[in-house]
Amino acid sequence: MNQHILPAIRSMKDMEKFFKLDYKQCVLLDTHIGHLQAILEQMKAHNKEVMLHIDLIKGLSNDEAAVEYVIQQYKPNGILSTKSKIIKRAKKLNTLTILRVFILDSTALSRSIELIKQADPDLVEVLPGVATKVIKEIREKTGKDIIAGGLINTQEEIELAIESGAKYITTSDLNIW
């Protein structure tokens, strides 16, 4: 088990494997609002902490009212979103927040740094996670802990992301878990 890995759960099969491993935390992706309660109950029964990617919950709009409802109703350990308004509302509700940013070019990098400063999340997930130069720059300019996510498929890529300043790696690649 790598202490820097945050398994990203996309399916029931992923969740079953996750339960058999020693990881304490995960990120829940691609779920349906109708399945959310059962999934979170199973996670709690297995003493697992869940960071919920609220933008990817089917059947739920991703606005401030939705995040407030999800936090009050389901009590996830954290909320992950690409939207600063969602992050701000979750912070007001004393929930761990992760802002996901996509760095496609230098303009996206500049905008993301400003967004991070404005939203003030607890953690920042940088995609693609193989953009190690960007991980280092965002860490230095915002002072936030970084999660590297996306396109990480090897132990070498994990190590490089960590060396570049990432605290965690999110991956749905079961072979890396």
C-alpha cells in the first residue's frame, strides 16, 4: 500500500477491491444520487473516509444548494469540485474541500492559481497529474497541498509527482492501488 495513493472509485467492483485494502480514504466518482446513501453507508461500515466528487453525481445539479443537501444528508468526509462556489459553500459547512483544476496551458495555469486563492480549498487536485512542473508551481504560489490526478499509470510517475510536491495521487487504476 502506498500512503500517497487516494483510490478513485468508479464502480461497485472498484469499491469491493478498495474494501479489501488497507487504504483509509478514497475519492468517489461517477455515482447516481439514488445509490449515494447505500454507498456511503457501506464506506462507513468499513471505516473508510470518502471525498465525494459532487460534480459527478448523476441526478443532482452541482450548485450550492446541492452541496449543502449532500453534506447535511450524507455527511461525506470531503467534497471535490471544479467550481469555486461549491468549495466555498462546503467550507462554510466545515467539510474538507478539494478544488479540481485542469491545466491545459499557461492561461489555464494562471486562472487556476487565482481560483485557488479565491476559493481557498483545503487541497487542490491538479489534472493531468503527470504535469509535474505545474504541481510544483501551484504548490509554491498557493501554499496548498496538491493531489495529482489523471494519466498516472506507473510507479515512476507516482514518485515524480510526489517529488514535485504532490501530497497524494488519485487514480482509478486498480493495478496501482
